[in-house]
Amino acid sequence: MAAMRDAGRLVLGIETSCDDTSVAVLERGTTLRSHLIAAQDHRLYGGVVPELASRAHLELLPKLVERALHEAKVAPGELTGIAVTRAPGLVGSLVVGVAFAKAYGLALGIPVTGVNHIEAHLHSSALEHGQSPYPAVALVVSGGHTELVEVRGFGDYRWLGSTRDDAAGEAYDKIAKLLGLGFPGGPEIDRRAANGRPDAFDLPRPMLDRPGLDFSYSGLKTAVATALRKQGEPPYPVGLIDDLAASFQAAVVDTLAVKSMRAIEATGARALNLGGGVACNRELRRRLAVECEARGVALRIPTPRLCADNAAMIALVGAWQFDRGDVGDPELDAVAALEESGLPILRD
Ligand code: KG4
Ligand code: ZN
């Protein structure tokens, strides 16, 4: 079937793995014709509420698809394929996207391919920076993940490290709560840290003195809580919060940068590709730029919109899957756990 062979030409991407609903139209795996992200308002509950997230996806998705097609000036019948996040994530949220994609694909008579959300983060920098040189190291740092991966090409991965407990973004969010800042905590700590002294508090750099490329952030959280308790009762002076934010951030950035450089040295990588919401962090970007420059390694960081959860990266990987000969899967199922999502996350 001619349409199948060309399924990657004009792809509708759908992302509903967590709380953001996103839709994109991507042409030939390179040109983003439209890209919409509807972020949920967390002010009421101070975090993600799974039931509310899936209900919001259900309500928003049809409207977003209609608007994305309108903005792309594409009629539904012109689409050649659909790419939808199938794993990992909140199961109730994933199911909404997968069910919508299957129904829409069936109605249009075009193939639907399931995309792994973490795999999409590994490659999201390609949307703006083009094809990565290989071998590359990818660092995915988000609210749910801290993954360090050797990428030898599309589909060819070796897991190097991940977190033993909290994800880097989760640590940012928990510390922000402790310091009385809003959710999500990353952007706020990023801002406050710019006014603080990174050496004001002597905080641990978990797992830095050990071999291996895993991370751990729960001990750092305890250290910040202890440091704060020693300062007495709230309300705390602004300067203290700024200093603690800066000291905490310095510890996180240190661990991420040092392990990323170790990964680059161990693999001979020519590029470091970033993904995930924490990749928006200004201090992390600055530090990695210095370290990569010193080693002659290309640092490829997406713009903030493409760092966080987005459908453009889903459409990108979907287009590559179609180009590789994927004919779609009418039986597609949502899978919540990364361990069961088909990526080679086990290490020796
Ligand atoms: O990738 P993402 O939008 O969603 C998932 O978790 O999948 O990442 C959200 C995470 C949150 O934990 C948020 O606090 C963190 O990214 N984040 C940041 C910054 N912007 C967002 N962390 C540090 N610095 C930032 N500028
Ligand atoms: Zn994500």
C-alpha cells in the first residue's frame, strides 16, 4: 500500500503520558507544522492528580487535534500516520491518548504507531539541532526520570545510569515545597538560586565518590531539611531561601554534570543530548556548556518547550518508526512502567 510506505510523511503526534496534553503535526520528520501544549493548572492541589489529569486529556484532546490541524493548514485526510505515547506514564492518562489515536487512525484509515516517551526524550534535540552525531550520550532529567543512556543510533541504546530513588525534577519539587515555593519547583528554585550563594551550605553530592553512573537524591533532600531546621522556625529570611536554593542546585548540577562527563569519557561520545523539564535549568545548561566545550563534545539542548513533555518529539520518533517500516499496530496498549516498556534499561 503506497500510503503505508509513506506513513512518516505527515504525522500527527499525541502526548498524554502525564498531566500535559500535547498535539503536533510534523512533516517529513523535520518540519513542525503545528505544536500545541496545554499545561494543567496546579495551583489548587500543588501537584499532579492522576484522575484529574486523565479527565482533562479526555476533554482537551479532540479540541487540540482540531486546532493543531487548523494551524498546520492540514485536512485530517491528508495525515499519513499517527504517533502516540504508549509508555511509560500514568496509565489512566496514557489510555486516553492511545484510545483516541486508535479511533482516529481507524476513522482515517491510517496507521497508528506507539512511541516510548523516554525514547522520545532521548531524541528531542534532533528537532532543532538535526541528526545527532553518534555515539552520543543522552541525559533525560524530568519530574519522573533521571536517565543516562548511550545512544549509538535510533533504536540502539545502552543504559548507563538512572536514579536509585527520587528523580532530579522530583527533588527540585520536594525542596521547593520545603522552602515554601510553588509547584513545579524547578523554575522557582532556578530563579531564587540566581540570587543565592551556591557555597552557603555544604550539602552532599550523593554517589559522586562511587564508581558507576547512577544517581540518588533522597539523601540530599534530607540534608536540605536538616539545614533548614537548624535555622529555626519560619518565616525564613529571603536571603536564606536563596542561599539554600543555590546550594541545593549546585549539588544537583554537580552530580548531573560529573556523571554525564564520566559517561562521555566511557563511551567516547561525540554529543550530549538533553531532554526533560530539568534540562531547562539555567545553571545546568551553563555548566554543561563549559564541560562539553572543554572536551570538544557537541551539547544539544532543546528549547524549553521541547525539553518538557511535548508531542513534537513523539511525532518525530513516530515518523522514524514509520520510515523504518513500522506499519502501525491496531492492537496498541498503554504500558505504565518503564521496566515493561521495551527499552533496555537493565545494566550489568
Ligand atoms: O519533563 P517535564 O515537563 O515533565 C515530566 O516530569 O515528565 O519535567 C517537569 C520537571 C518538574 O519536576 C520541574 O520542577 C522540572 O522539570 N523543571 C526544572 C526547571 N523547569 C522545570 N527543574 C530545574 N530547573 C528548571 N528551570
Ligand atoms: Zn517526560
